[in-house]
Amino acid sequence: MRFDVITLFPAMFSAIKDEGVIARGIKKSLLSIHTWQLRDFSDNKHRNIDDKSYGGGAGMVMQVEPIRRCITEIKQKKPNSKVIYLSPQGSKLTHQLAAEISQLDSITLLCGRYEGVDERIIEQDVDMEISIGDYVISGGELAAMVLIDSVCRQVPGVLGNQDSLNDSFADGLLDYPHYTRPEEIDGQKVPEVLLSGHQAKIDAWRKDQALKNTQLKRQDLISK
Ligand code: 4GN
């Protein structure tokens, strides 16, 4: 799967490209992440890509032309790339939506700064507007990285033996509790059943814990 990212801060993406699960996916040629410096698509010597907002008010708006030129260049390589804009106005990113996106071959992520992009980009160039949650952050980059990470976990081969099937939310429930050595610390014991070696019992306990966890912490997930 290929990601093309349009951003004013390409260096931020070293956070996911250089280490961890995504870096390994890149090494295995299952993933690639290409960043595009939007300023390279400016038409003036100052490399400006933004201008004042029509109607007034504080803050700058990202202009149509540089973004459209950049998308055109990406689509010369990947004509079917789906363009996603990260914004608080988007549909909420869920495990399910990440799974659907992971089926695509190529996506382009547009990262906004300032007051965001000219609305005509959203109308004509953007296929999907996605939000990572009901809060505002200073730029679309961190949101794009959250999306890339959640999508890449579900690309076959990126995690060892399909570990994402065990992720929280994969079955609509929260996770069960996890324990490792030592068996006892400061009087706190690992639940007996996990030491029993009886896998069916362990599976049943984990299922029950996941359900209880969800009931206790996220009643809204049960109601759905
Ligand atoms: C996305 C972008 C929050 C999200 C963002 C989100 C940059 N904040 N909830 N900040 O997914 C206005 C235009 C804010 C760019 C945008």
C-alpha cells in the first residue's frame, strides 16, 4: 500500500517512517510513504501557499492552486489514489474505517495548517474527509500519522501472524487484561487461570474480561 502525504512539514513523518511496525512494513516492501512539500508547488519566490480569508477574520487559508498541482502530480503516478483530508469536520476514524482503507492500493493524505484549505479543494479534489476525534490540533500531520498507523496495522503481513485480529475493537470490544512475569509482585497475583495451561478456559476468561471491561468503561460500544 502506498501513502502520498501533502504537507508543509515532511520531516515530521520520520516519526513513523524510521522506526517501529511501519518502518518494518516499508523494509518488507508492503508499504511506502512518500511526502510532498507543498511549498514546492508554490508559484512565487517566497514559496507562499496561503492567503487571507475572504470575509475577513484572523488566520490564513491554504490556496487551491498549489494543492491542485501537487495532487495532479501524485495522480500521474497513481491515478486511482483516494484523497483524504484530515479535519475535525470529517467522519470519525474507527477500527472499521481503518480496515476499509487498508483494502485500498493507494491513498493521498492532505495535511492542513492555519485555518485549513480553501473549501473548493474539499468540494472537487477530496474523496473523504476524516477526523481522528472531536478536538483540534495544530496541523493535519499528527492526524495523518494516526490514520497511517491504524491502517497499516491491518495490512496483511505488516504485523506478525495477523496480530491485528487481536486488537481491541476488532471484535467490537475492548481488550482483556495482560500479565507477564513475575507471577506475584507486592502481593499482586496473576489470575490463576492464566497459569493453568488450559487454553479453552483461558480463551473463555479473556472473552469474559473483554466483555466486562467494555461494559464498565465503554457502555456505548455495547449499546451499538
Ligand atoms: C484534524 C486536523 C484536528 C483534526 C486538525 C482531527 C488541522 N485538528 N480531529 N488540525 O482529525 C483546521 C484546518 C484544523 C486544519 C486542521
